[in-house]
Amino acid sequence: MARTRSPRIDKTPFEASITDLTHDGRGVARRDGKAVFVSGALPGERVMAEQTAKNRHFDEARTLDVLEASPDRVTPRCPHFGTCGGCVLQHLDEARQIEAKQRVLLENLERIGHVTPGTVLPSLTGANWGYRRKGRFSVRRVNKKDKTLVGFREQDPRFVADLSECHTVIPEIGGKVADLATLVESLDAREHIPQIEFIAGDESADFSGIALVFRHLQPLSESDRAKLVAFGEASRFAIFLQPGGLESVHPLWPEAPQLAFALAPWNVSLAFRPLDFIQVNAALNEKMIAHTFGLLDLQATDRVLDLFCGLGNFTLPMARLVGEVVGVEGDAGLVARARENAERNALTNAQFHAADLTQDQRGTAWMRQGFDKLLLDPPRSGAIEVLQQLPLKQFDRIVYVSCHPGSLARDAGYLVNEQGYTLVSAGAMDMFPHTAHVESIALFEKR
């Protein structure tokens, strides 16, 4: 079989006038009538660019020089911006970033869902730096450079960014990226550690509340284990090892670290494991919970269904405010820990069920229970499968927390155009400043 050749890329620099911003933070221009997506360029700018990829319907390029800058352009704070793929919007004024995300949300609702919110909610924002408490660093030993790299993937995901620091990660970790690289470089297993995951909860007596999980593809020597323990003791980071799948994760130091974070306004504490999903931005998470409860207009007599509930991030604080809340989640491990968290917080009015919400759940007991209100917080794929099964007429209010505006727009179209709900309001939430990730929230009411 003949091999398909990649389209030839023309490296000749060209001038481009930027008219818009894509959903992933690139400037939009046209060249010979064809759309070109230009990384590092902003609307209203004139730039010199170089083609990086050629596709049938559009081309891709990168900015070489800014000939006329947008008034919204700022100097990126991070020295790695433009190479590291962790952020794509540091060159755009912070206030304009969330405005751009708000536009992406509204455009998706109109274009995909054919719906328009009655009210655009004010954007929910918080600290723009040092907010990321969970993430994964890639690790790679580069023999040509005779060094180990620790960082996020570059904009070209084949490579690992050579980071010395990260300003979006919580400072306790963001300031230790170079130390992590030095640590791994010193290990016998330096070529067999592909990633380090980090997660942060609240400080405890025996460690800082921050945990690192070292994935290793071969058994570690006693010398390597001793070095990792020494790093943990010096930094007060809990050290976990992951020699295999998720269930292989186990603590190295201290012996039994307990990870947890408090949701102080509701007097709730959530224990978690180091690879569990928790919201990345702790401060915005509390704002989002309060915002969600306000939109739901929770009453002491309400019975609420919380789908895709995870550890109980919404479910457990909500149990302080309503008669009963039922959380449903597909990950059985998260459900087990959600139940443990309910017991930990002495909440007897919170039930949890494990169920794959992409599959038929119409015969389950929880589906047949009566509810007043519905909360959805699905993954990127959205919630269309479970929405098509639910007896929706029982819900006076539905609040949908979304991490992908496209799937929210599709599901909003179903609720409004097929099920008779009104999209009362919607707005963006800046859970991930300086990235193109759009988190949003929408309120639906029964007509």
C-alpha cells in the first residue's frame, strides 16, 4: 500500500490580519480565502506568521512577529509561555480572557443548541495565578541534553516542556518543578518514570496536605526509595508510588497520609485519594458551589438529584440545606468514598449510587424516586444519554455545570427545543485562567 504524503508546508513568512479568536485561543485570519489559525496572535493585530500545518479546510501557523499589537496584549508572566502547552492565553489581558470565554459559551449555545439565555450571568472569577491544585507533569530523560525534563507537554505534544517554574500551579509545587527534575535525574530509574501527578488538600499534622504520585515502569531500588523519602520529608509532600494501574497506588512516605479538603461555608470535609478527581481551583470551587445553590434556590424541603456527583463536591454541602439529596456517579471508587464522606460528616440525608449514566438506567430504584430539582456536572461528553431517560417533568429547576460548551449547547437544545424548558440564564466561570478551557453554568426552568 502506498504511503499517504503529508501536505507540503510553506515556511515562507506571511503577513496576517487577525479578526477573531478560536475556542482554543488562537487568532483567526484568512489567506487566499482560506482560514488560518495563528497561535500567539490576538484579534485586531497584524502579525508576521509561519505556517506549521496544512489541512483541507484550514491551515495552522505561529506568530513570528507582532507588527501591530492589540491594546489587550500584555507581557506573559511565565518565561515558558509560547513553548509550554499548559497555557495559551497569558498574552491576553485577564479581564479580556473571561470575556472571550463568555463569547465562546454564547456562540456555542446559539450555533449548536439554537438557544439563547434570557440573562447572561456575570462571569465567576477568582485568583489568576497559583490556583491549580491538581495536575500531571510529564517526565522525560533526554539523553542528547543529558538531563531530565519535568513539565507539561509543549504546544507540540510530542515534547515535554523544560520548565523551571509554573505560575498557574499552587506556589508550593510550581516553585519546585526544577527540584523535581533534579530529583528524578538523580534516580537509577530516571528513564522509567513517565509522569508525576500532584494534588493538594488541607495541611495536616504529619505533612503539608500535598501529595506527589510517581509512576514508575520498573521496580525502584532501595537507593531510589530513600531519595524519594528524603525529598518528601524535606518538602513535607506525601510521596506515593504507582507501579501499575490505578489500584496499585500506595504511600511511600508518610506511612498513611490522609488527604482531605474542607468546604468551610457548609462545615463539610471531603477525604480523597491521590488520583481522585477534585476541582482544580479550590477557591473558585467554593464560589461555584454557592453560585449553584443560589441558582437552584434550595429549600429545606427539597429532594434533589445530583448526577455525575463524584466525591460529593456538591452533594454533601447541599445535604446541609435540603431535605434529601441523591448523588449518582459512574466511578464506583468515588461513590464508595462519597458514602464514607457522608458518614465522616454525619450526613444521613445524602444517598449515593454507582451507575454508568451513559447506559439505560430506567429500571433503577433511584431513577424512579421523585425529585424537585436536578443538578448535572457531567464530563466533557455531556449528559444527553441520561437526560433522554429521566422523567424530566418532575424537575422545576435544572442547573447544569459544564466543562465543555459544545456538549452543554447540545443538551440545552434538547431541554429547550424538545422538552419545553426555558434557558433562564447562563454564564462562564474561569476555573482555569490563562488556558482556553471554558467552564460554565446554566439554569433551566420548566415552562
